[in-house]
Amino acid sequence: MSAHAARITALDTYDIRFPTSRELDGSDAMNPDPDYSAAYLVLRTDAGDGAEGHGFTFTIGRGNDVQVAAIGALREHVLGRPVADLCADPGSLYRDLIGDSQLRWLGPEKGVMHMAIGAVVNAVWDLAAKREGKPLWQLLADAEPAWLVGQVDFRYIEDALTPAEALELLTAGRQDAEERAARLRERGYPAYTTSPGWLGYSDEKLTRLAREAVADGFTQIKLKVGADLEDDIRRCRAARAAVGPDIRMAIDANQRWNVAEAITWTKALAEFDPYWIEEPTSPDDILGHAAVRQGVHPVKVATGEHVQNRIVFKQLLQADAIDVLQLDSARVGGVNENLAILLLAAKFGVPVCPHAGGVGLCELVQHLSMFDYVALSGTVEDRVVEYVDHLHEHFVDPVVIEAGHYRAPTMPGFSATLYQSTIDTFTYPHGTFWAADAAPFAATTAGADTEEPA
């Protein structure tokens, strides 16, 4: 079949799970035993060029049961679409997916279905960037401002950001973009690390990893808090002693507190000079975040990894409820909606410091921040991308950290492709790792079934 007539021929889904709970990697006050997981998909074509679109959304284990099914429910919208048309206008699929009334009824632009939409849309962008021979950040940075505006859904946010304002921001962002792209390739993009701060780690491990982070060039670390105040005071004291007074130390409550509790608890930790308090309360509570922000100043308030769409981000910004916007590459409706969120942040002058604490999230979100720097905000001041040192070896184009900075990806695509060996090993429950893991239990059960009664 000729390339111009090529179509999407398959949307294959995979339930990928990693046993991170066994070392307490990723543990926090709300999620004590996460198994980092990816509800993963591959878009296949008959183009003959070998290009595939890879995408996923992040869960912490059993969430994959419903998330993989949700991605599969979108298959009929994708199969048969012309590849060239889809890659030329990913927004066309985005609009069709969020406009499916049968699925929209489950929760308009929120929850499991919206995350599934984001996974599929991200896979399309991965395919488009591969076909263009560019990493996604560069594809976006090179795009015409008017085309980028056309990828954004302004419904429900036009009272805060109009298409004309977005065009003005993107046009201004193009000035000196080539120079910033060169600096990005030379220096990378600033990172901070959460790796020392998981709640299940011992004080000794926290201290060792915090010192290693500083030695590796990170100028900010983050600690999980919120389970026990006395433990948090002890852990923050140990971390501050390990990194010294000049390293920023953020704290993250993972939605654990009521509003008043968030203010009281954060003030109790203020002696350790926390840079921000992250997710102090429910991600849906805009006015609650505003109250916390007023109550804990000068500690900054950051949130976003569980904010479900651009509308909630709009309200957080309108209400002066956050100091730091933490978009997530796999929570909302993919690149298209994250373009809207980046534009909102630029309009309100709020720095974006993305969430990336999960399998593959570092790989994806680096592209969004790099585009923002090169062709929108034009700055890295007070901007850092989260980094956790887990599971990158499973990706064909893994993140590279040097001197506390993300190196700019050069491989075409969205850095979303897992090795086939990883898929074969960690697909649940029949991948080779999980099958071997279950074998002793199966043998024990089989033996019990054949025992003679006493």
C-alpha cells in the first residue's frame, strides 16, 4: 500500500506492572505499596516504514485492570484512520474522543476514560514525531503558532485564555527560540529528585540518597510527608542536615490533609525551610488550595498531578490558589490538553514544574517542559522537572540526567517506547516475571488440593 493511503490497522493494549512495592519505591502517605504500572498501547499501521505510535497512562497496580479496558474501548475511533491525516492534525482525534457522548457520560473530561484518551492521543503524537524524524519537543517548538493554537480546545477556558491571546503568547515565544534550543541541547533542562524521599525509606537511606543527590548536581530534593508529624519532623531534620541550607527541599502530602490540618502541619515543618508543599489537600478543592496558600506563606503551594483537566487548572490560576503548576503528561487528555495548560500557566505567569513520579512519566514530560522553554515561556527560572531513578532502563529512549539536568532527547518520537523484552517479561499476569512469581503459590495450592483428608 502506498504511504499516502496508509491507515491505522491495530491498537494493541498491554497491562505492564513492575514490583516496586517490594522495595517501597514510590511509597507515600496515601499510597503505601505502589507497584509502578503502565496501561500501555501500540498503534500499528500499514505504512511500510515501521513507525508505530506508543502511549500509556500510569497506575500503581490494579488500576490497570480498568485502565487497559478503557483504552481498548477507544479502539473503534482509531482503526482505519489515515495515518497522514492523523499525524497532520492530532487534534481531530482528540476532539472526536472527548466528544463521544456514550463515553463522556461516564465523566466528561475526567477520570479513567480521560486518562485513556490521553494515552491514545499521546501515542498519535509519538507516531507523528517519529514520522517527522524529530523528538516531540522539537516538533512542537518548530510548529507554526497558528497550527498549535488549532490543536487546543478552548471550550470552558476562553474566559481565561482566548485563541488570540494564545497566538500572541506562542508568536512571542518564537523569538530567539533557536538560541534557546541550542542552549537546551548544550545544558539540558533543570531537574529535581524525589528518589531520597519515599515515605517507606529508613532515615539512613533517606540521608544517604539526599547526599548523593547533591553530589550528583541536583539543587532541589523532595520528601513525602503526611503520615505522622513527629516522623516528618525527624525526617525533614535529617534531610536538611544532609543537604545543607542552600538546597531547596520540597515536601509532598499526596492529598492527605483537610485544609486546616494542611496549614497547621506545614507550619510545623516550616523551620526546615520547605520550598513548596505539594498536594496539601484534595486536588479538586480550588478554594481549599487558596486558603492553604494564604495560610502557609511564604511556603509555596504546588499541585497538579491529580488535576483532571484544563478547567480545574484554569480555576486554580484564577483563584490565586497555587504558586507552582505541576502538570502531568498522562493524567489529562494528552499533548493537546497539556498545550492548553502550558498556555494558561504562561498567561498567568505561574511556573510549571511537572510531576514525573511514575514509570515513563519522566520520559514523556521532559518534552513538554523543553517545548515550553524553547517556544513559549522562554525561561527555566524557578522551573524544574521531577526525576525519580526508577525503571528507565526499560525504555528504548530513556531519560539521561547529567549534573542535575535532563539532557534534551534527540531520538524521534515521544520517548514512550518500551523494549519488547520488557513487555514480554512484565505483562500481567502471564509475562515471564509474573508467571514465575506465581509459580510457587500455584504449586502450593495444587499440593493442598491433592492432600488426603485427615
